[in-house]
Amino acid sequence: MKVVFLGTSGYGETGKRNTVSILLNDHILVDAGEGVTRRLLKRICAKKITHVFLTHGHMDHLIGIFPLLWQYLVVDRRTEPLNIICPDYIERAIKQIFDLTYFPLSIQKFTLEFHPLDVDREKQFHVTIPNYEVDAIVLEHQPACVGYRFNQKYHNETGKSFVYTGDTQPTNQITTLALKTNLLVTDCSFPSALSEDAHRLNHMTPLDAARIAKDAECARLGFIHHPDYILDHKTEILAEISRIYPSNNVIFCEDKMEIII
Ligand SMILES: [Zn+2]
Ligand SMILES: [Zn+2]
């Protein structure tokens, strides 16, 4: 499975990094941060996207869906269906934005199929798409954030798996979702010294992520949604977590980075 980080910044853009978006095997988009359309166009992947999975409604994860849909509607005049899997409140938000700007999605040419997850009633979901079984779990964030596990399937045989938390506090559910995965990519918004702030604001630190990766026996751990200054302290952070989880298996995700799992 090829994992490409189109954007890795949390909260907002930086001079070097877009907000979070991840591309799986050139056709599955996970979160849609700012700048995602141009990053996809540069990779000649924009038209290949068949499924978009969105974790939650904060704009650093969502704002890129609007220019991407606009591109499909107005520039590409797309005819192939597009599937969007997301917490149900996001479907309403996307439709309302297009309605309020006099460009309702309902009159467009291509089939835009939403698969809303009823996050007020259910805490776990399962979605089947071609070649993947996808598990989704509601994690600890406001508004509700869904973490995803993508299990690749070949001829009924289980292949590699990839897990992405979106934004969340550390919870036991992440350990369940990430059990023995090939790559766990987690929220890493604060340094470990600020863990109280991180948890109060529903985010995680490198130590939180390392504990989960150890408990879940993850083969590799990637940090995302980190501020630029965390990248200046890689050595200290790796030393700090190495007592818990092998630092050789840790990746500080950066824009345009590609990982094969
Ligand atoms: Zn965020
Ligand atoms: Zn958030």
C-alpha cells in the first residue's frame, strides 16, 4: 500500500506544510486539508480519486473538499461517481455550503454518494469498498472525530493495513483500532511536556502515541498534525519515546513524503 502525505500540518497552514490530507494508493483520499486539489493535480491523481474519508469537521481537515468538488464540477465536468465517507454532520455542512452559494450539488452531473456515519448513535462502523475493508471508530474530540483502519484485501486474503486517528485524545479505542497494523499515523499536536493542555484540547503527544503503538504492537508509528517546532526537536523526542517504542520505527510525517507499507 502506498501512503502519500499531501499535507501534515495541524490547525493551520505553515510556510512549508499544508493542513492534513493523506493519499492511499493514488485513489483514496483521507481528510482534505487546504491545498489538497493542487497537490493532487501535481501528482495527476485528482481524477483518480474514488473515495474520500473525512475524520471530522474542523476546517484543517475539511476545507480542501470544497475546491476539490468545485474542480470536479466546474473544470473536470466529472462523470464518474465519487464516494464520501464521513460523520453525518459533515454531509449536511458540505451540502449547505453549496446550496448557500447557489451551486447545489443535487443538480450536478456526477453521482456524489455520501455514506454518512451516525456518530451520535453509533461508535463503531464498518465500510466495504473495492479491495478494502474499513473499520471506523468514534474517538475523543469535539466535534466527533472518526479514526479509520484500512485493511487491504486481495482475493479474500488480508493484506497490509493502515490506521489514521484524525484528532483525538489518547484512548483505548485507538489501541483496538490499531492492533498489529503496519502503520499507525496519529495526532501529535503538542510536545509531551504539555500533555495536560493536549488532553484538555482533545489532542495527543509523542509519548501518548508511543504508548499506544507499543500496546497495539504497531510495526511503524507516524506523527502528523504537529507544529513546525516539533520537527526541530526530533532527536529529543525520539530519545524520550525510545524507552517505550523503538525510535527506528517512528516517522515524523512531512508534506510529499511517501511510505510503502
Ligand atoms: Zn486538526
Ligand atoms: Zn480537530
